[in-house]
Amino acid sequence: MLVTGRLSARTLLRVRLIPPSLTMTKTAKLSYDEAVVALNSLQTNAVLLEKVRKERQKNVHLNLPQTTKYLERSGMTLDDLDKLKVIHVSGTKGKGSTCAFCESILRHSGLKTGFYSSPHLVSVTERIRINGEPIDQDKFTSYFWSVYDKVCKGREDDDRPPYFKFLTILAFNIFWREGVDVAVVEVGIGGAYDCTNIIRTPVVSGITALGLDHTSLLGHSIKDIAWHKAGIMKPGVTTYVDPHQKEAALQVIKQRSEELGSHAVFAPPLTSHHWPDLSPPSPGLYGTVQTHNASLAVSLATHFLSVHGSVPQVPPVLHHEGHLLPVLAPARLTQATSKGLQLTRWPGRSQVIRREGVEYYLDGAHTEESMMACVEWFSKASMVDKMIKVYRVLVFNTTGDRDVRTLLEPLAELELDLVIFCTNISRHTDSVDQQNFTTNDQMQLDRCQTHLTAWTRLQTDITVKHHQHLAVPGLVIPCINDALLWGSGGRDIVLPPSYYNTPPHSAPSALQQSDLVQLLVTGSLHLVGGVIGCVR
């Protein structure tokens, strides 16, 4: 099999249907694209996805033993995994950002770091990072085929791990063989039954802010969510918790810590610590929520460095009357910790890309709380001189089982001129990294229409409540390329050409006559990744 040049969806579908035993032979000449095509073959086809989800939910308790089986098949044992020094982080909001802060602190402290996260924005190599950088494509390809040939080659579909499970096993193999000093591991979905939870002896664990997400898998109450997220706690291991939680969630976390034998401790605010420059630095990621994530990351990194420093010791905690959990005592922090916080970069989160006449504001917010933080960030970051004629466009999509109205309500508070509902489909390169077989074009278009309907109803409700409110129009544009071309008024010369040639009607005159177009892209990290692929 040779994968070169432009790969159409139809071509990729044919590639998927070729038995892996006939095509995926181990050879030094197999390319990165071929590796990603083989990886994508582990995705579940959109037609079968709902059935598979229901079956997996019934057998969710088998997830960890199955992951262990595939790990051992790859040539790595749980004892080998135990040798990795792991920081394990779960949560609903900000777990990726928390991990990014933590990794940056430890890297600037002189450690060789591994960092496993999801999803990727542009390239799958982003999920597995060494020293803060996505793993080199050649190295990824080499490790991929080594693990794939042992775990998947020549086996039936029901004896091959799904996409995320395979990547988890691959990441563990890479970190182990690369000899990282620390592996920062972000949970996928949930915690208790997430395949990353075969980790038995983390150095320290963390739980970020919790909210309602993935409710079809984790339950419809905050207590259900907290039960799953707290499932990563391990006997004798300290778990630092973001204190900005609902009381019901904290009660469950405390109960689970007692059941599992973990020490649950609140992460204190950044201002409680002793900093080299007397006051805490400004974190590299913007906003109040990111400050909370940074506080948790400092607790995790401080604990790790204390345990694995020249004089190993567990950081002291303080017990305050009326507090559900003890809190980490103020620590004397290093310049490396301060620098690591300041220099943290995490693409697709509070990210701004500026071009002549157009600005892209990218934030993968996809929960109610994170969307409120996104609105706060955009409101401040997009401020310009009153003499500049600005046209503001929201580009929006969601994935999964999220309540779209809950996400749109905070966005309706912004001074927007237009809303574009777009799929996550991008045609900028036909990159195999962007292939997603768990959905299809029609399903995504149907979702866009649902979003438009919800927005229209929301605007009607606001107009009834506030009589002078002028409804903000919305429309559906199927492809990211076309949404950006049309929404920017064609003024960004870096954008690739139109794909679907939509929409058929001309852009509003206010858009064409504006000095500056600001596009806020949010609701889905997959959408944000597609936009980054187009504009970079």
C-alpha cells in the first residue's frame, strides 16, 4: 500500500477496508501517513458507533483488564509501567491546561518530560510530547509499527484496541523506552474506567474542576461525574484537588479518597506561595480559570519535585476548620517554577492569530463553565480603539452529547454581528491526521442545522425579553475553509481556496466595509484544530 499526495475520503475508506494482515507489513519504508491510516482504521465507523458505545458501556468494567492485555501484548508489563514516574490528572474542565502548566514547570526544572493528552488539533503527534514538543514524525512512525505489529497485525477487529486505547499503550511504550524523568498523563474520559487508569503507582494525582460532560457515559449528575473522576486515586498517593467545585462534587471526592486510601488535598491559590519575585507570575494562559489550573499544576509539580528531589519529603498540609479537605501549605518556589508558568503554551486555548485586517480568537471551550471563561477572555482580548470599524463573527460547532443552548447562551452576551455554524470538516490538505470515521458529512451538517435552530430560538427569546434587542443572524457553512474565507471577507491571503463554494449569497456590506474582522472560533477543539490547520 502506498499513501501519497491527496487522499480523498473515498480513498481512505477503501484503505480501511483492506485487511491489515495484507497491507500493514512491517518494513522500514512504511511512512508516517501509512501509520496514521492504520491508526485511523482503529476508529469505529459512524454507522456502528452508537451500537458499539452501548456495548462498551455495558462492559465498561472490562476496560482496564483489556487495556492491560494489549499493553502486555505490546511487550510492556504493568511492572514496567510502574517504573514510570507518572502524574495522573482527571477532571471535566482544564485538565489539558493543568497538565501543560505542570509539564512546563518540570521541564524548566531540568527534567526530561513526557506528556500524553487528547485530542490533537492538527497532527496526532501532538498527543505524545517529549520535552514539550510533539514527538518527531519519524520516531512516531518507528514506535507505531513496533507496537502495531505486536498488538494488531493479523488480528480480527474485535481483538484490536480502539483508537484511544491503542494511543495510550503507544504513549506508555514511548515514555518507557525514551527514559523520561516524568510522564504527565491526562485522562481521556472519566477516570475510574479510563484506559489510562491501568497506572497503579503514580507519584501524585490531580482532579481539576468538574462539570456535566459526557453525560451519556458518566451519568447525569455532578455526583456521578465526581465518582468517575475520583476513580484515579490510588492507595497512599496524594491527590490534589481544585477547590473551585460544587459541594456535592467535593463530598464525593472526599468519600472516594477514603474508600481508595488516597490523601485528597486542596491546591491553594498561587498567591499563598513564596515566589522568587515576591508575587506570582502571570501564567502563560489567560483568565481566572487558567489561574486555578495553574494553582493545581504548581501543587502537582511541587509535590513531584519534593518526592524526587535530593531530599525526598512529602509537602506538609494545613487543616482549616470548616474545610472539607486539608490544603497544601505555602511552599518556597523556584525561579524555574515561575518561568515554567509564564512560558506555558497550549494551542487552541485562549489563542490569538493576527493577520492584516483579520484576527482569529481560538478557544476550545466545550462546557458551560469554560464557555463563560471564553466569553470573558474574548471580551477583553478583542478590545480595540473605538475609531476602528470592527465586524465580529462567531464560528461555532459542538461534538458529543452536549447541550448546545447551554453553550450558546453565554456567547449571546457578546457584541456579535454574525454567527456561522460550521462542521469540523476541513479540506486544507486532506491530511490523514484529520480523518474521522466516527462521524460523516451528513451527520455533521444535521448538527449544524440543530445549532442554527437553537440560536434562532435563543435570539427570539432574547428579543421578547429585551424589546430593543436586534437579533444576530446565523447561517450554516459546511466546510471550515469556506467559513473562514467568507467570514473574513476574503482578506486573509494565507487561507486555502474555497472547497464547497458556499454560501451562494454575498457577504454583508458591514463585513465588507469593516476595518477589522474578528472571528471567535469555539465550541469544539476539533473545530479549532481544523481552523489552525487552515490559517497556519
